[in-house]
Amino acid sequence: MSNGKRRLDNWISGYLEYTKEFESPTTFLMWTAISTIGAALQRKVRLEWGADVYYPNFYIVLVAPPGRARKGSAMSPARDMLRTLQVPLSADRITLAALVQDLSSATDSIIEHDRAGTRTHSSLTIFSPEFAVFCGRENLELMMALADWFDCSDKWENKTKTMGSEEVIGVFVNLIGATTPSLVQRHFQEMLVGGGLASRVIFVCEQSRRFTSPTPFFVLSEEGTKLKKDLIHDLAVIRNLTGPFRMTENYIKTYGEWYTNMPEICPFDEQHFGSYWSRRSVHVRKLSMIISAARDNELVVHESDLKAAIQLIEDAEAKMPDVFAGVGSAQDSEIIYKIAEFIKRSGTTNFGAVMREFLLDTNQTQLRHTLLALRDANFCQFDGALNSITATTRIQFNADFKKGESCKC
């Protein structure tokens, strides 16, 4: 499908151009492109770092409130391109046994020109627009397997009571998923953090779409159709790359300076991301390979690749704490504001009336917490059964509680 010569200057830039009319945030499109290149490269390229070897796989999770940032739209074109090239993708299954079967089915062999003989690898990409559904609830076994697979071990063995021992040679698992902050917090926060998976995940967080695009028709135009063909062509070229990446002297020097000056303790949300911080340098090295492969076939990582990788990581980290601590805080405060306004307009109301008014914005437990917070702030009063909720004289709260401000309740 490919003669080895590229049509585009840079695959990531090409993907951003192809999706330029998409409402999805640029960060979602960028990290989707990164994951797509990793999926194409598979376990056929590597970065040798002393006694360690790194491969270009990532666990990337796009996080945004439901329906507000077009997470699935950012991922869809890339998945279609990978399917066109028949890159092994996981089915939308949630059991570990089914996933191991997908991984075993992806086993292939390559001839490496720098080494005699062939190599066996089992390279699989998980594309999961509904990451919480993919993982399931309390599926600790699957989470632990994902954590194991990230490091791309030469051999992974799984022993089960019913199936005996299963063995996968040359593991390579690449993952991109999408979810909402509430699903992370409610359904698998403990598994992500406690099971060690969070240290291997790059959470890319956004609050809303980047703009309103009522007519995103570029992809259907003649120019868009040609660009898609060029993207698929170059992705096929990328898929044919094999062997180790070389590092320039400036790359090594700059990396050493950056690594030496990196704080030992995570400067943001150390409770949740302390383990991630210990793997931060690994993500940067892997990302250097992706950025290089997006540009050309030379398999050389330059200082500019390193700097671009560091910048991408730092940009993601600026919003990463929102996954567990603050995503949706502005949205939550807006709902609280609306509830307070409703009580003010009503004068006296009850729990059922408030619940009916905000049925699509909250649930019973959250509403009770909101009412308790408003009562403690002296915005309203109510009886124990919440049959009578009355606005207080302090309901003139515009100066105290402004719409859109973060609420610490």
C-alpha cells in the first residue's frame, strides 16, 4: 500500500488540518493523533535506554463532561483509518479473557535489519469511546492486566482455573479512551489509583468544545478527501518502520538537564498523581518517538522532538488534576447557583419540587448535599424531611456567590 515516500510534512499536523472544522478541542485531536501513530508503529520500533527498552504505546484517556467536548468525534476518523490499514484493534469487550484473546490474535512477526532473524510481537490498540463501559465496574483484574501490559514485557503469562495458562509473546498494548469526570470518580477511581494504572495514563482534560461548527463539511470536500487518502498512505509508511531510534547528542544533553531539574515530588495533586510523576520521564521518552515518526522515517529523536514532548506533557498536566479534584467545578457551581435562584423565586418550596426542576442536572444525593451547603451558608432553611425549604433574607447573594465561581462546598 505504500512505497515508503511520504506525502505530508507531518502526520499530526495533517490530522489537525483534516479535523480543523471539528468542534473537539485541539488537545483531544492532538492526543488522538499521537495514539494513532503509536497504534501504527506497534512493537516494531523502540528506544533503547541503557538496560531498558521503551516502545511507543500510550494509555490516553480524554476526559470531559458528557456531551460538551465531542470526545468521540475526535477519535472516530483515526479509528477508521486504522481499520482501513487493518491495524489490530480491540473489540468493545470488558472481560479480561476476551481481551487476552484479542491480544493473542494480534500476534505477528517482523524481520529486523539490525538484528538477525525475526521477532514476534503481539500489538493491539484499544479504541474505547466509552472507557468506563470498557473497563466495567470493579473490574480490578482487567485494570491490573492493563497496568502490566503498559511496560511491553517480552512475555506475559496469565493463569486461570478454567483455561490453564495463557502466554502472550512480545506484548504491546496501546489505548485511547474517553470518559467523564464523574464516571472516573464514582466507578473506578480507587482501581485506577490503587491498582497502579493511573501512573501509566495520560489524562487529557477539557471542559467544552473549542468552537461551534454547524457545517463541518471539509472532510467531504475534494481537498478533505485527498487529505484523508494522504493520511492513510503516510500511516501505512509509518506502520512499516522497524528498528531502534537513535538519539542525537543534543537530545541526550537536553534530556539530562531536564531530568536533573525535575522536582522529585509531584507539584500538583500528589495524592492521585504521585505515582504518575515517577513515570513522567518515561512518557516524555515515548512521546519523543511519536513526534519523530510523525515527521519522517529516519528513526532519530532530536532535541526539538524532546522539547515538543515536554511541552505536550506539561500542557496536559496543567489540567490533569481536574480528573479527580475539580473537573466540572464551574458547572457544579452553576447548578448550585440555579438551585439557589429557584428557591429565591419560590420563596417556599420542597425537595420534590426542586428535584423535578433539576432532574437532568443532579440526583437525589447531590441535591441533598447542595441544600445542606446552601443552608450552612444561610441561603435557605428547611425542616428535617425537606418538606419545606424557605429562602432566607440573605438570599441576596449576588455579591457572595457569583455564577461560574468555584464552590468549595
